[in-house]
Amino acid sequence: MQELRSYVEGRWVAGTGSPQTLFNPATEEPLARASSEGIDLAAALAHARRAGGPALRALGFAGRAALLKSMADAMQAHRDELLELGIANGGNTRSDAKFDVDGAIQTLLAYAETGAALGAARFLMDGEGIQLGRSVRFHGQHVMVPRQGVAVHVNAFNFPAWGFAEKAAVALLAGMPVLAKPATSSALVAHRVTELIVQNKLLPEGALSLLVGSPRDLVSMLGAQDVLAFTGSGDVGKSIRKLPNISEHSVRVNVEADSLNAAVLGPDVEPASDMYETFLKDVVRDMTQKAGQKCTAIRRVLVPRQHAATVRDDISGLLAGVKVGNPAIEETRMGPLATASQLADAREGVQRLGGKLAFGSTAPVSPKGFFMSPVLVEEPGDAVHKHEVFGPVASLLPYAQEPGGIVARGNGGLVCSLYSDDAAWIEEMFLCIAPHHGRIFLGHPKIELSPGPGTVLPQLVHGGPGRAGGGEELGGPRGLAFYMQRVALEGSRPVISKLLGKPA
Ligand code: NAP
């Protein structure tokens, strides 16, 4: 069995103590073991700050962009191997694994392009210069400079490649070294990506560290120049925010947590229309892709009351055609949940939702593996607006009027999707639900190869208020701000212009 090591202080280090075992969730075969015990976390952080930070900052944006491009190329060259690891360790179908690995490569490439366009600069101008006094001489300009700490990235289990890459791309481009801590249960993919980067010497010494196994007290060691980007459950997010060092040193924290994403079918949409078919496709894709283990997956399906029975039957009909099984077998359309505890949580979550099961059940699917059938819930209780079931589960919510109020009961979400051709209805809904979301997806049958609401694109922000953690990642150059300090330069215009290399 493979013993995973952490990459810290520029070398691979094995943990001590009792390791955690990583499994194949389809067969329950043990694949690897990981432990972070005995690893000097303070020294790992110090090395990243001391060696990685200065090396990255010296490069400027275009130089750092070239690093991202080389990371993407290395992943592309080993794509098949990474897909196989995602299938074995994540319970991903090949299509799920591509979603993760290709998403990672595309995000690295997108940020490589963003960085190349920023040129050799080592800081970013934020807006235009401002005349501050009566004469043009007294001048101000906002500028962003890289922070001098380390960017700690704590990731969830569901996107081991994309989660690693989407965070690393932005931090490295901004000029901060990264210490990545993948979720232990699915760490094989991020571990292999790190091996590729290290073997091929793609990054300067100290620019990337990897911690496998428990995070221990890593987050408690962060200081004023460090940042933490956390993706995972709301409960862990809350506990992190309460750590004394986080408030004492004003450590910048970004939390991406759970979300009760809604899809709303407009009152104007007739069953069997193209818009209706687009809606059905998006709902079923989100329920079954990665076995519903996507933070952006549709959990609440809002439909006009008069169409509720038709929608229920149509979704059920499509779910009946989804073959659940070992993702290593080609015809499988949905794999298992990632771990035994995820399966137990999802089953328990279905009970918590209450109501009736219009499709599927929580009964065991096979004697081995963490499988569950897709489940469509009808007439759920209030828990549908409070509890995220992180699996292939969605609830049908018929509405008579004002679906926006129902959507907002989710208390903050990553994405809400609307399906309608009625511009006035879309505008009303947009104004009602936009403050509660990070992204609004307007589904339309004419969008070619639409990825649906569940796909996060590097050009647009990802995150959401309230329950979703209050975070914001990606969004093209916007994402860089988290890793940089915005500073107001105030003084003589010629001096500032000279400093910034602008015409006076
Ligand atoms: P989790 O149990 O909260 O774990 C997430 C990560 O946090 C793992 O790397 C975990 O390490 C680490 N961790 C656990 N306790 C910690 C602590 N006290 N301090 C620092 N790190 C700690 O979540 P998960 O089960 O992996 O992921 C599922 C959840 O993530 C779902 O609720 C889902 O909605 C959410 N999610 C959100 C997004 C988003 O972008 N908003 C994306 C994906 C997933 P170990 O694995 O070693 O325990």
C-alpha cells in the first residue's frame, strides 16, 4: 500500500503515528495511508514564507503566469493517470474525473492567460489615479501588492484536482507561496500533481508545500501576512473562524461552505418545451454528476404547482436510466459516495428532509462500496431549507407564486438557476434572489454545450453569502485581491507616477 508523504521545507517527509487509510469507495480496497503526525508545521510555514514568497514576488505576473502554464502542461501530459486516480480514490466515473482534472487544467490556463496580460509588473493598479487637492499635484492611487505570508489552502474531498489548482493558480499568480492541505480521504490526486510539479522542478523552492493527513493545528499558526482559503463543511468553517489567532492577527480567511442551491422553473415554461428539457437536463446532471457531491449541485427544485407532477415523473424517468455502479466499468453513469461516513451522512440527511421519496431509496445498493441510488424527495419538511444532503439527492418544491421568497430561505447560496423566457419574471426574480447568491445562472436551450449551473468557471466569481461561507474565489483578476494588500498611495503626483512607472 502506498505511504503518502508530505512535501514540506523542500523535501518529502513521512508522518509518524497512526495513519489514516484512503480507500477505493467502490470496492472498499485500501489504497494508501497518510499521516501528518511529527511534521514540523511551523517550520513548513516558515520555509514557504522565507524561500517561496521572495522567489515568486521577484518574478512579476508574466513570470508567474509561465509557472501556471507549466503546471497545466504537466497535468495534461499525465491526464490519463490522474483520471485513473480520480476513478479509484474518488469513486468518480471517467466523466466525473474529467470534470475535476480538466477543470483544474483549464483554470490554470485561464490564470496563466490573465497573468501574461498583466506583463512584468510586480504590483497591480487598482482603478484610476485621483486628484486629492485643488491642484493636480496632490494625488492618490490605489495599488495592490502581494502579501508576504503563506497561502494555506484547505480543500474538500470532492474536487481533489480542481480544488487544488483553482486556489493555487490564483495565489501563485498573485505572488504568494502555497501550502495545500487536501482532504485526506481523496488526497491521491493532489499528491500525484504535487509529485509532478516537484519532479519536474516547475516551481521555485518553497512556492508549493503539501500536507497530507490531519491538519492538526496548522491554522492556529497563521499570522497577519498569511491567508487561509478553506473549502469544506460549514461547521469546520465556523470552528476555524473562532480560533484566537484568526481574530488576534486579523488573518484573512475565505470560507467556501455548503449551499442549498435552487433551480427555478419559470411559470411561463410548458412541459416538453426546449426550455423545460434544458431545466430537466440540468437537474438530473447535478443530482448524479459526482454522485451529487458538488457544492454547486441543485438541491431544491422549484416548479409551478400545476407542473409539479409532470416534473416529478420526468425527473424520475431520467433517474431510472442512470446506472449506478463501479465507475471503473464503462457503462456506469454514477459512482459511489466518497467515504463510508459520507454515505451514512447522506442517508441520515434524507431522513432529516422528511416527506416522501418520489424516486430512489436509502437502502444499500450493493454489499461492497459506498453506493446510494439517486433520491428525489417530495413534500420535504423545513429541513430542506436548512440541511445540505451532500449526495445524489434533491427535493421538489411546488410554488404557487413568489418562488424568490422560498429560494431565499436557503440563507445564502453559491448559485441559483432560473429557466424562463419571460424577461419581466427574470428581472423580478433576479432582484429578489441576487443578494442571496454568488452566481445566478440563466438556463437557455440556445446556449451551446451549456455546462449547467454546477460548473464553476475561472472567469466568474465562486462563493456565496451566509450559509455558503461568505467567501469569493476566482472571477478572473478579481480573485487576486484576496492574496494581495490594497494600499492607498498618497502624495505628489510626479513622485507617485515615477514610482508606478506611469506618465506624470
Ligand atoms: P470537511 O469535513 O469540512 O473537510 C474539509 C477539509 O477541512 C478537509 O481537508 C479536512 O481535512 C479539513 N479539516 C477538517 N477539520 C479541520 C480543522 N479543524 N481545521 C482545518 N481543517 C480541517 O468537508 P468535506 O467533507 O471534505 O467536504 C464536504 C463539504 O464541503 C460539503 O458541505 C460541501 O458543500 C462543501 N464544499 C463546498 C465547496 C464550495 O466551494 N463552497 C466546494 C466543495 C465542497 P481531513 O480530510 O484531513 O479531515
